[in-house]
Amino acid sequence: MRRLMDIDLRLLRVFVAVAEGGGYTAAQSTLNISSSTISLHMSDLEKRIGFRLCERGRHGFSLTERGKVAYDEIRRILGSLDDFTGRMAELRKRLAGKLHLGMVDCLSTHPNFPLVTVIRRFNELDNDVHIELAVAPRADIERAVLGGHLHAGIVPFIRTINGLDFRPVLRERHQLFCGVGHPLFGLGESSVPAHEITEHDFVLRAYTEQFDLSRFPRARASATVFSMEAMLILLLSGGYLGLLPDHVAREWVDRGKLSRVPSDDFEYDSRHMLITSTSAKSPAAINVFLSILDETIAGTGSAQTMTG
């Protein structure tokens, strides 16, 4: 590939869809073209750049090592083009381009979750901005913001990270729960001693594994989950104890399917932050979005709850 202009940008977008979908079949619905057409486009792209991007066979789909590097570079290039579109629109005094956002799962039921209001207010402005909202694990969102694949993301705060700015968004109370059939189900409000809790099977959260292990070293970890949804399923089975945000558990508690296990030792507050890159040049759309976010949080008073 001698120059970017020698390659049809459509081929690059096809490759990104294939890589993110994990194969040709999954990319069909995203691109609205047949698998055979995708195969032709991929073959054409590989010929033009001069090396193989992916492997397909009985062992499934995978990117080659050079394909992984190419994917990161192509995402960066396409992101820059989207930002270019936005900047050209700025010259016409109009918001345009793409706004790439990310968040961890199961935040929408939080009473102070601001994103719905912020997006509504943003869309009331005269704009041609295409919003992409991804739900992913915290570490993936942090890497995506650092790498320029996301403009911003909402994640639980674990530690400061060089290259990222952190804006307080909300505070989330995590408490210990179990499901119907568990020996500790329905005990009322009397605090359960820690030694009694640690006699039971505990669910470890892979995305906060080191935090869980350091905070609850005596807990008997017998299961691992990679999302809140997975945690909920295991707790509803009645065989485990695990931590859930109170706003996620509330519906299931009201339905009599989950019960809080009172224990000061196994409860804590999680601070959620909106992260942005300190080095990337921000398009006008993200600056407007952040301004609306700050106004929304200030208006609800949720920022004050973050300082304690």
C-alpha cells in the first residue's frame, strides 16, 4: 500500500467490521452484504497491502499478528477521518462527525445515571453527529480511550492512569446478596459475622479480581463472572454469595428472588468516572457533550456525593 488514497476506504471499514465481529458471518448484518462479497473485499484488501490479515479454517476465525497491528492502525485512521469530518463541519458552524462512547454494564438503573439526560440534551442541538455507544469491561474501555478508539467512557475508578482525565459521575453502593434457597437468604437486618459469611461459596468478579481478593481475602471464591449479568444469574441460583450494586439488585429483592446479607465487612461504595484522553485532540462534539455532562451532574447534585 503506497498511499492511503490508493485504497478504497470501504475495504478498510469491511476489515474493521470483520475483525470486531469475529468473522465474515457476524459482519454480514453489520455491513448488509453477503459473506461472499465480504470475502472478495478482504481478498482485495490483502492483495493491496501485501500480507494476510486473518485466518479462516476448521479452528475458527483469527487475526494474524500483522492483522492485529493493521486493525489498530486502521481504527486510528478511520477515527482521524471521522474527527476530520467533524472539524470541517465546525468551520460551517455545525456539529458533525462521530462520537464514540463506552460504559460498563448495568448502569442504566442507577437513579443518578446521567447519560440518558446528556444524550437527550445533546440531540436537542442542531447536529449531524453519529453516536456509537459500546458496553465493555473497564480495562477494555480504558485501553480504547488511551488508544483513541473511544472519545470517552464511564468506568468504576480503581486507580489514576497516566494519559487519562477523570470526571466524577456517580457513586454506586455495592452490597452482598444471595438468592432463594441459600442458607443466608432472608435473615433480616441483623448483621452477619464475617466468619459466618466466609463459610459459603463466593463469586469472584474477574474485572475487579485483585480488588476482591485484597478486600475479601478470607472469602471462599468458587465461581468467577465477567459481567454484572453473569453475577446476577449465579446469585439467583441460590448457591452463592456475591456483590451487586443496590440499584441492580432492587428489582429482584422486591420480587423476593434476592436477599441482602447485612455485613459492613462486605459492603463498599464504588466511584464511577468519565474518562477522556489527555493527549488526543478533542473534536467539537465531545467538548459539547462534556459540557452538557458537567451541567447535568451539577444540576442533579450527584457530583457532591462523589467527594465523600
